[in-house]
Amino acid sequence: MKLIKKILLALLIVFIVAQFFGPDKNEGDYASIESFIAETKPSPEVKSILKESCFDCHSSVTRYPWYNNITPVNYWLEDHIKHGKGHFNVSKWDKYKTKKKDHKLDELIEMVEEKEMPLNSYTWTHSEAKLTDAQIKAVIDWAKGVRATYAAELSKD
């Protein structure tokens, strides 16, 4: 029994010390998203959907929940953000070539259509990010429209 108490005490100390360390936060500003919004021209409805359901993990602007201050949760969240930005980062949209933009929107359509995005682990704690069928249709229709403009641009080349 003494050994278990020592182990639990050691784990508690490690947990407390770990709270003083954490990953860097993804705290850019909304200016990094403006070129994406200007170029893709989402409707106010789609823009709102993107803000609530996508930008936290797919841009340089993340609204952190209170539990992000708890280690190791903050590392888990940072890993999600890192992977999300690796796949689709609207804050770097102006650096992508047209072909890559078209491909990213094609992936977005596929992931939203198959209800793989936003992730379930995200919507568990952000219920407002869960998409209705109407919101899914709005996002897909918008993305297909933007892809049509990219297709026209690519056919000129």
C-alpha cells in the first residue's frame, strides 16, 4: 500500500510540474484569413460555418477552450491543429498555386460530404461546429463553385 501511495504522489507531482509547460499557441489574427475569404467569396452563411467549424484547426487563428490550459490536453489539441493545418491551411491560401487550391477544395468537398470533417473529437466539445445537412450542402455548393472558377483559370494555361 505504501508503494501505491508513493507512485500516486510521484504522478501527482509530475502532473503539477507539467502544468508549467505547454506547446506554443496558434494565435494569429484574422488578417491571415482575409485573402482566402476575398478570393473564395463565401456567402455570409458559409463564412460563418467556416469560422465555427474549420478555422480553429485549418488556419493560424485558434479560439482555445479553457481546458487547453491543462497538460497533456494542450499537447493533444496542438497535434490536431498541426495536422489540420498540414492538410488545409487557409492562412497560407495566397501562397498556394491554383492547382493546389483546386485540389484542397476537392479534398474539402470529399471530407465534408462523407461527414469526416469536422472531426467528432472536435464536435464533442464544440457542438456549434457540428454541421447540419443544409450546412453541408451550402459548403459543398460553395466549394464546387470556387473549383469551377479554378478550372476555368487552369484551362487557360
